[in-house]
Amino acid sequence: MLQDLGHSNISKSQVSEFILMGFPGIHTWQHWLSLPLALLYLLALTANILILIIIKQEATLHQPMYYFLGILAVVDMGLATTIMPKILAILWFSAKAIGLPECFAQMYVIHCFVLMESGIFVCMAIDRYVAICQPLRYPSIVTDSFVAKATVFMALRNSLATIPVPVLAAERHYCSKNQIEHCLCSNLGVTRLSCDDRTINSIYQLFLAWTLMASDLGLIFLSYALILHSVLKLNSAEAASKALSTCTSHLILILFFYTVIVVISITHSATMTLPLIPVLLNVLHNVIPPALNPIVYAFKNKELRQGFYKALKLNIKGN
């Protein structure tokens, strides 16, 4: 009887750590992915640091649009740094163990940064709307104070709204399984290991997606719909082209950011048959945008491009 009680207590005991197994289905050769991932991480850090240096040094870039771009660069570096060191440690040194507090902390920070990136995209869309549709009022509406208040609001919104994610995950009981078929502590990946009901976790994840992410995307689409409506009323094709060119880089990044999120959500239902796809997309979604954002803006923006040339000591004239 004592042995039965002992076995019962062991089965109900909380696990002390999780094991991040990496990319499901390719464990034997997943270490080969470390090189491209490390290069992407290095590119993300280098490009975003360069963006911040250029914005700080170039007086012509001391404008709200570039301040938002600088904030986006900080968010991108934070997001990539939250996950990449651990992923590289898994791939290089098989350092797969992660404590429960560290796992829940990573889960929280990832959600904060992803939602913050979405929020900054909204701020940038509003900035472009006012600049194109209300150009005379732009200096009085989009001020340095507006940038600061919008950033603080987004930071508070995201940090407070995501608190229940790790709290609810920590309340689950993890009694037997502790191997996560992932490279990072995703909410659904972790709570899937719990021995009790995780319905509330899934509901809150959907709540965040439909209230914050969907509302952000709705505001972005509304801003660009109004911009398009305003541009189509311009008599000059050259003026219309110039107005839209300022939005091109922003739209490219937004489409990539939200498209991948939608694809991850769709493929998540197929994790039992194709578990690698959502895991790989999730990792790439957290490292490609930080590397891609500054490059796209630099190529599409004349002032930033000239700043890059100066920073790299290249005597090249921007077109």
C-alpha cells in the first residue's frame, strides 16, 4: 500500500524542468540549421543597431516616422535575443533543459515583443495616414509627444494584456511529460504537456489574437484604405506615386508579419501529422522580420539609404 502511495505521489509531482527537443522530426540533423539561424540573428542585431546609429546621427531623420522605426528596431532585437541564444545552445551544445520559471518568462517576453511589433506597425500606419491625408495638420498631430505617448500606451497594453498567458500556464499541473517538441516555450506547446484541463489557456490565446492582433490589423487596413482613397483623388500621377512609395516598405513588412501568423495558426491544427512546419515557421517568424525590417526600409527609403552609405563609409550618391 505504501508503494502504491509512493507511485501515486511521484505521478502527481510537478516536473522541475522542461526539455526543449528542437525541431520535431529532424533531431538527428537539426544542428545544420544553426548556421543560417546564427547568420540571421547576427544580421538582425547588426542591421538594427546600424539603423539606431543612423537615426541618431542624421539630423534629417529626427522625425516621428524614423522614431517609430527606431523603436521597431529595439523591439526586433529584443524579440530575436529572447529566443535565439537558447535555440543556438540547443543546436550547438544540446543544452535542452530549461527551468519552469525561465520557460514561463520566455513565454511572456515573446508575447510582449510580438504584440509590441504589431502595435508599432499600427503607429506607423497612423503616421503615414496623417502625413498623406492630413499633411497640413501633420506637424501639430504627429509630434515627439505623440510618439512617446503612443509607445508608452502600446508597451503598457501589451505588457499587461499578456500577464495571464504565463500565469495561466504556470497554474497547470505538469506531472509526467516534460519534453516540448519545440525550440522555444510557446504557450500551446507547453500547456499541451499539462495533466489537467488547459481550455482556459487556449481561450485566452484566442482572446489575445482576436482582440489585440485583429484590432491592430483592422486599424492598419483602415489607415491604408483611407490613404488609397486619398491618393486616388490626386490629379497628378507623379504625386500619387510619391505618396504610395513612402508606404511600400511598410506594407511589405506588414504583409509578411501577419501572413506568417495566419499560416502558423492554420498549420497548428496539423501539428500531429506535420509538427515541423508550425515550429519552423514560429522560429523563422521571430528571427526573419528583425533581419528583414531594416533592410527593406533601407532599400526603399532614400534618407536611410544615404545614411547607410555614410555609416559604411561608401562614397555613393543616393538616387
